[in-house]
Amino acid sequence: MAPEEMGKVSYRMRLVFAVCSLLFVATLAVSPVKDLLREWKHYKRGYLNLARSRPDTKRLIADFRPDLDQIWIPEMNVVDRCTSCHQGITQATLADANVPQPYRAHPPIPHRVKEWGCTPCHRGQGAATEVAEAHETTLAWEQPILPGRYLEGACGSCHRDARPETPKLNRGRQLLESHNCAGCHHLQDIQRAAMPGPDLTNVGTKVSRAWIYKWLKEPRTVLDDTGSVKVNGYEMEESPRMPQFRLSEKELTNLSAYLSSLRSHPVAPYKFSPAVLAQWSKRPDVVDQGELRFRQMFCSTCHSFAVTRAGETKMIGGEIGPELTKVASKVNPDWLVAWLLNPQAYLPHSKMPRYEWSEADLYKVTRYIQAKLTDSDLLSTVPQLGEPAKDEIAEGKKTFLEKGCSSCHAIEGMPPQKDFGPDLSALGSKNVSQLEFGKSTIPRNLISYIQSKITDPSSVNQAARMPQYNFNAADLDAITTALLAMTGPPPTSALQKLTVPRPNPQFRPAGEFAQVYERYQCADCHKFNGFGGDLAPDLTYEGSRAQRQWIDSFLKSPQTLRPTLIFRMPQFNMTDREAAILADYLSMVMQSPDVRPGSLNVKDLTPAQAALGKQLYEVKYQCQSCHTIGSGGGYVGPNLNNAGNWLKPEWVAAWLANPQALIPGTIEPQRSMTPQEIKAITAYLMTLRQGGGKAAQKKAAVQGMSRGGNGVAGQ
Amino acid sequence: MATTLHSLLDQLRETRAWKSVFRRGPALTNRTRSQAVFGNLFLHWMPVKVREKSLAVRASYYLGSISFLLFLALTITGILLMFYYHPAVPQAYRDMKDLRFVVSNGVFLRNAHRLAAQLMVLLVFLHMFHVFYRGGYKPPHEFNWVVGVILLLVTLFLSYTGYLLPWDQLAFWAITVGTNIMSAMPVIGGKLRFTLLGGNLVGENALLRFYVMHVVVLPLIAFLFIGIHFWRVQKDGGLTVRSKDDGKE
């Protein structure tokens, strides 16, 4: 190229160059324009408009900045930019439901938003500034926002203990525990019970092969259209714990053959003495007498059964023990007698107390159970099975292992199958891509996966070994919530420090008391130092509350203090010695540190104080609206007719001063009484005594008991 | 207007400051022009004279030049990205989120870097094919061919080390698989993998090592060899251009 031609470019080339340059600039401009139109900027403007349309504009925009907002908590690994759009969450005046989202105020919670951020509870992607990215599952983020109805699951990630604010979560955890999910799965904080299901070592001595067949096929559970659980056709609040295993006819035949062959320790029939047989076997009212005794012993505190009254059939009774409506069609008569005499001989971990029976009572009650609690049609649908054949037994044993039965049921000589199912201790933080949906058409998210897996395991996995659980909708949600709470160990050490551990209370008494305590299974219903059941009063501070003499006589013949209760303390027919051991231990050991024994003596209380106390009780504080004295008063609190014999004066004084300090959560209100008033009311209550001698007390006890009997029958 | 501009430029050329920077006068003859090229750090590895046909599009399709321009673009966007990036776990992935959601034009910056890198790998390969089919590896270009192969490997390794830096699942598994393949090498495979990862797993150490390789070691090697490459193009007699007329190269 000659030098003079250099620098000369044709017009066409210039045009091409110009167009290319323009295109290049336009391409570069796309990104800044996109930056200008970001979603959060739109919501920022929206908030300003909203604030200007409201009377308290000035306060609403006091903290307003046109930039991104974020909550940054380094020690918790939280960078939440949610407040860039959700700008009104701390503005109390925006709590109204008319305020459009995302500007509405956050409902009141125990945590301060600025200290905790949003994603520790709500999950989702806190760093995101786009609606879809922040809330949903996207290509680069798999943990979506937790839907409101399962939000308690997020509480459970840190709060491993049961809190009153999270009823759904608590219920779910309780269901996971009571349905022995930990039998097969490793769960966070829910320990595997020693052996969750009944021991089957001798099940052949207890039930027939036909009954086993029926039970395996349909473990009492029938789900009706409304989703509520019916047992034997009657409504139940709790569903039976045994799930349905979808077994074929062949498997049922083999399994029932194997199980009915398990009778390594056959039961010798109990021999009633000829005197008892002579007296009772011919009497026409033996069944009625048995029923009366059954009621008097308050079997229904733990066991439920169907009662037909005025044409209406209802389940009554408690849920600690199994339901008994058709029990006589299930168990062998000899086994029943042996069981009632000593339940722990058959099942060492049984919750059933060992009653002190008189032979006549035992005879009457077993006759009643065999005559009334039975159903001749129960096994009519079971095919003729006959004696178990050898190959059936061998096949049945194989099925038993394949289905994971020995995860829950012990059989002597068969090792338990621990962790038979997958580990679920971090299920709540599983990503969708880690879940197996199979051919199902359910929405691809963790919640729908959990729910369809529980209701029908084969829906997501044809070969699932997991049995089927028939929960109603509310319980299914509760279980889902509890599973979502299982997010594994906290991601940071700071969060680890924030985790509230689950209390693991244990109460292991020793000595003579322990023997009696275990014989009557006190902790089934009562709490001791935070351990035990919820059915009956907490006895942790019983020694500070009740007088020893009263405890002793109550144990021998329990009379109710709260006439409106359905469930009563059973009549154990305790011996004097046993009652004395329990009373001594309770009054010496179960003491409150806040009540000083002997700090208030009855002798120091004058009749004048008592008279003033009566007036205060009836006029100033109106205690009778909840408590009964004589024939008048309310039924919310306990009956105080015998308060002078029952309660310790120092307890009454401390209780009146601050009930919640002694028993947190009690409904007794704190009334800010002066010390003089407290003394006066204590003096009055201490004068309330029923009878004096033992005979009078016994009479009262019998009355209480028969009232109680009517109470149950009337429920 | 034009004359004013020219006279202004002429005045500027007479200033002492201008003369201290550009020591020669205006390049009006071939001699002064070649002196200008020789005397300039950035131009001295360029040929003083090129044949017109070697500037035609079909002569090279500018594949090498575009690769170099992409390399420059990658350097600039890479330096900008370094302002926002921490080679640490788990901050590295959070920085990706910040680039996406908070940093102005962050998405553009990341995509520009990523796409330019992919394009560069593609163009470097095309460049190699082009040179190969033109017989550019034959004497006297053998040495420059070898330098080119080294540059190809450096480009690929730059691409590979950059892949881990976002610290997402794709990155993690790609590097896991890649280094496992490497460990299948006889005798030294396991040691090499350990050295590269700074451990037995793709973890914090691997991230740091890959980062240092990606932003310091490999770019320096690349610049060095690009310099040699360009220099040798000139020293070996310019592009290998197929002559339409006589069939000579």
C-alpha cells in the first residue's frame, strides 16, 4: 500500500464501522438499564407511595433509604436482604391485613427481627433481591420459604424442647415418638425406645393364629371418608400404633404360622381355690359384680372400651393402655388371668401396675371381661388356617425379618434390626434433587414428598418396605412439621450455642420405694422431677404440699379432689406397708426448695385469724368461684373440704403468695395478698377438716369412690 | 477546523514533553517508520513491514489476534471481579450471590468473564486448526508451533482453574472428577493430585491454590509465552500465507 493511500477508508467501511460501534454501545447499555430496573427498587418506590398515603408518613419513612437494606449477623452467617422489599415489618401501624404485602408488619414473636434475621426461621434465600429467587426453589437455590402452616418446624431446628408456643410441632414429635418411627429411622432428638413394640417371644400363648392373621391384615385401623380414625367402628382420638404392612395372603398365612408357633414359656392355667369357685361360679350376678369391681378399680383411667348408653355407642376411658372392647376375643383365658396377676412376668416393660388382687375379685373381673368385652364376629373373615406347617413357619420367619418387624418387636434369640430405614435426622434440610419421586405426579417439593411417603409409601417408591400410616390431616401436618424441624447439626458454632437442648429428665428412685413405685407404675400418670406422665398431678413437690397422714390414707383409698375429672387414681388395694413406704418417701424427698418445712405452725394461727380468713375467702377474693367448700363453690380448682387434713400450712401460705413460683403454668391466679391476709386465709383453710377418726375418713373415701364410679359411667 | 487541529498537533510535537516521550520526529519515510516500530516497547515485536495479502481476512481470519483481545478482556474483567471475590469457604459462593444481587452490573461482569473465557478456548482451538491446515508447524515455524501448544494448554488450565472459583456444586464435582482422572496417572498421579488440591479433598486449600494459579501464576506464564509467540511470528518471517499465484508459501 502506497503511503498516500494510508488512512483513506471507503465510505462503506465507515458505515459498517459506525453501525458496529452503535450496536456495541447498545449492548453495553443493557446491563446498566437492567440495574436501574431491579425489582427491589420498584418495591422501594411502592413503600414510599404507601407511606405518603397514610397519616403517619413521617414515622414510616424515618428510617427510609433508597438503597438496599440488609440484616447482617456475622456470627449466625445471616445476610438477609428481605427488608429491602419487606420494609414495614417493624412498623406497628402496618399490622393491618389491608396493608398490601410485602409491606405488612411482622406479627409479634418472641424474637426481635433485627437480632435474628429472617431466614433462620423462614428459610429461603436471604441474599437474594429478586422475588422468585428469595422465595422459591430455583436452579441455584433449593431451600424455599417454609409455608406458614409448617413454620413451627423452623422453631424446632433450635428449640429441641417442647414450648407452649409450638403446639403443632410438639404434637408431631409426640406422634413420631408414639408411633415408634425411631424404631426403624434415626431421628434427631427422638431416641429409639428399648424395644418399642410388644415382645413376641411368647405371643403364641397369648393369642390365636386366626387373631394374628386378622391383626396383621388390618391392625384395627379403618380410615373413613372424613379421615378420622375408627377402631372397631368407634371413633378414637389416637390411632393404634401398629401400621398397616400391605401383606399378601401368602405372607399373612406364613407370618401368622410363625408367630403362633412362638410359645417357649407356656402359661400354666391358674387354679382358683374351690371355695371361691363354689361361692361365685354359680351366682347369676357374677358378671355384674365383676363389672362393678372393674369400674371401682378405675381400669378406665388407662383403658378405653365402647359403652352403649341410650342407643349411642361411645368410647370411654384413657389411652395409656390398649383399648379393650373385644379383648376377650383376642387373648386366651388362661393368659388373661396370668397377665392380671403379674403383667411384668409376660412383658417386663409393661406400664400396667401389679394390682393386689383378692381371689374373688380376680375371678369376678375375668368372668366379666370374658362375658362382656368380646365379639364373636371378630374373626369370621379369617380363612381356616389350622396348625402351622414347618415350611410356613420358616417362610414366616423370613418375612418377619424382611419387613423389619424385629425393629420394633423383640423375640428371644433374634437380634433387633436397628436403623432398618433411612436416616431422617437431617430430612428437613434435604434438597429436592436428593429425593426420589418415582413415577408419582405430586409437586416436586419436600413437604409433598414427606406427606405422600407417610400416607402411601408405595406412591413414591414401588418397592418401599415402609408400612402405611393412617393419620388424619391435622396429625399429618404435625408430623410433617416435626420432620421439617430435623435439620441436622447447626451449620455454625454460633447457632449451636443458640440451640435449646431437649431436656432428658430421668427419675430413678432407689430402695423400697423404687419397688413399690415400679409395681404400681406411678410415673405412667404422675410427674416426678419432670419425668413421667401428664394425666395426674405433678408429685415433684408433694412432700411440701400434703401431710404425710393424708398421703397414706389417700393411697389406700383414693378419693377425688377434683370431681369433674374423668380419669381417677385406680384403687390398687395397696397394703398398709406399701402405702407407708410411698407416703414416707413422698413427704421426705419430694420437697420444694421454696417452702421451708415447719415455717408456719397451725398452733400459731388463732381463731380470730381464721374468721378473718373466711371473710377474705368469701368476700374479698371470691375463692368459691373455683373451689368447693361444703356444698357450694366452683369445680375449676380442687375441693377444699378436707384442706386442714390434706395441705401443709407453709405450702398454703407460699402458694397464696405466688402460685406460679411453686408450679409454673398453674391456672391459680396470683392475687397480691398482704402477709396478714395470707396468714388469715391459711388459718381458715386449716380449720376445714372432714371427720376426725380413721373410720370417718374411710367412709368419706367410699363415698368419693362411688361418686367417682358414677362419674365415669356418666361420661 | 482541520487546519487548526493540525497546527495544534504540530505545536504539540514541538514541545519538550512530547519530544522526551517520542524521541523521533514524524514518521514520514519508511526508514523513520521502521525506526518508530523498533524503538517502541509495545510495537518492537511486530514486523516492520507486512505483506498486504497477509492482512487479508482469509489469511488468518484474525483468530490469533481475537484470542489475544479476549485475553485482554479477560484480564480486565478478571481484575474487576477480584475486587468482589474472596477465595474462602463459604464466602466464595456468597460473593457469587452478591455479584448477582447487589453489585452494580455484577451479572454482566461475571457473564462477560465467563463467555469471553469460553470463546477464547474455542478460538484458540480454531487458531490451532487453521495454523495446522496451513502447514504453519513446518520449518522455520516449529518452535513457534510448540509455543502455541504451550499457550493452548495454559488457556485450558486457566479455564479449568477458573471453574472451581464460584464454589458451587458444579464447580466442586467438576474439580473432583477432573483431579481423580489426574490421579489415575501412573506413579506420580496421586502425588500430583495431592499437590494441586493441597489435600485429599476439594476443600479450602484447593480453592486457594486454584485461585492463585488462576489469577497469578497462569496469567504470568500466558503473558510471557504470548510475547514469545508474537516475537517469533516476526522472526520466522511473518504469517504463512498461501500464494494463489505460484503455490509458494
